[in-house]
Amino acid sequence: MLDAIHLGASLYIPSTHPTLSDIASGTRLSHIRSLIFCTEDAVNHQQLPAAMHNLAKALAQLQRRDGQHRFVRVRNPDTLRQVLSMPNSEALDGFVLPKVTAANLDNYLDWVDPSQHKVMPTLETRECFCEADIRQLLALIDQPARREKILCLRIGGNDLLSLLRLRRPRGRTLYETPLGVTISQLATTFIPYGFSLSAPVFEYLDDPHTLAREIEQDLNHGLTGKTAIHPDQVAQIERHYPVRQQDMEAAQRILAADAPGVFCFHQSMCEPATHQRWAQSILRTATCYGSHAETPDGQHELGRSTPAPLSHTCTG
């Protein structure tokens, strides 16, 4: 069963990309966990017919493959209908839905069969800054008929900054901009109801130090996965996902059937009643990404699931 934890760093690829068919067939980028073919912001209006033609050719090459998941980021409900009518669209894992609000949600979801596809609505409109609007959207998606269609929610950082007439400053994480408060609010609104949230893109390719800081802050906010815009970012992001060996051991003890009500482990209080969900998340993550031990110099010694070497060809 597909879980948001399996997506890792999701690589966005414009549907105008000249090698889209090779990527769809697995000839290129076959090692990347999740790919999102974009027909929205990465494609201008004049390019849309060519992008849709290119996407249709790529879908003809698509086969469902273990270990890799493919999605289309549609432009609007009409684009979703067009993609669903393309031959072999059933080989897709699902769709990313842009600029979703309570007002337009069902315009998308009414077309989705959850037995074939899952969707990832994107939170990137001005409603994200209004608690009442966020709660209205939560009330809609927290209903069985809609919930079963949703894999996770994605946070559109650049669109939210655009609404504030801002662009992310170099050397600053999103949490060091006005969006820090917004991301926290989205996390505390949706995660307690069982929805996973995926972290926004980091748009600078020459600042791995700030990217690393932002990923740590993503994880500290409970976010699952992150958007990538270049293949080289995928390994940079996913190297942060293996869990600490001490955390995995603590999680195992917390979830043990004979665990006491409270105990001390590695000089930390462990209380199964309050730490159970954390422990379950740690073990799910370790199953997917492995674990690491701290070395004497403070670096990580990775266990299994070390990412494979990446192509140096930009896809974004």
C-alpha cells in the first residue's frame, strides 16, 4: 500500500522536458523514488499544448514499477480530465492538485477513482493564511469519501511567498521568513487528523548548507518528504531521512508489549502513552530509509538505504 513516507524527495519535471518519455519508461532517473510530471507553473500557457502532447507520448511508455511512483501535477480540473483520458493513464500513481481550496476541491476529486489513483492537494493559496479557511478545508477532507483519495498534502512555498510579494532570500530557510508561522499552523492543523504534509521546494542549487538546515527544520515540524527540482537535490535531501540508531532503539522499547508506563533510556524519559505515535513514525521511517549511528566526529554513519549516485543533468 502506497504511503507518503515512500515518496521521499519528489522530483518535479516539466512536461515539456525533451527526455520525458525516457524518464517515464525508466531509462533515465530510474533510481528516484517519486517523479512528478508538471503541467502547471513549470509550463507557460503557450507551451501547454506541446506539454500535453509530450506527456501523452510519455504515458504510453509508462509501466507501474516497484520502488518508483509517478504522478502528474495537473494545471486545473480540465487538465486532470484530459490526462485521465490519455491511453495508459491508469499506470500513473496519481495526481498533484494545485491551489486547492474548499471551494474547488470537489472539482478535482469528483474525477478521481481511489482504487486507481491517489491525489496530493497543494496548499498554496491565500486561504492558508486564514485559520477559518484552513479549518473549512480540513472539515471537507476529513470525511471518508474524500480521505481515501488523498495520499498527502503538499505545501507550495513559492506560491505562498508570492502572495506576500516575497522571494526566499539566499541563505535563509523558509522557517526564517513569514512562512515559518504558516507552516507551523498547517502542521498543527492537519497532522493531528492523520494527514501527511510534504515540505516545499528549496530553489537554490548552490547552497547545500542552507538546504540541510531547512530539511532538519522540515523534520522538526513533522513534515514527510520534500519537493526537489534537480536530481542532485534528491540525495542531498534523502540523506537526512535515515533515523538515529538511538531513536530506533528507543522506539522499539516504547512499543514493546511489556514496556513500563515510564522509563529512562539514553538519559531520556520515555513514556509510551505520549511517545507511541512518535515511535511508530520512527520505525516506519527506518523501514524505508534505514538508520545511522553517530560517529565520534558527530557525522552520520549510514546504514542501509544509502541513496544511489545521481545524474548531473538538470530536469527542472
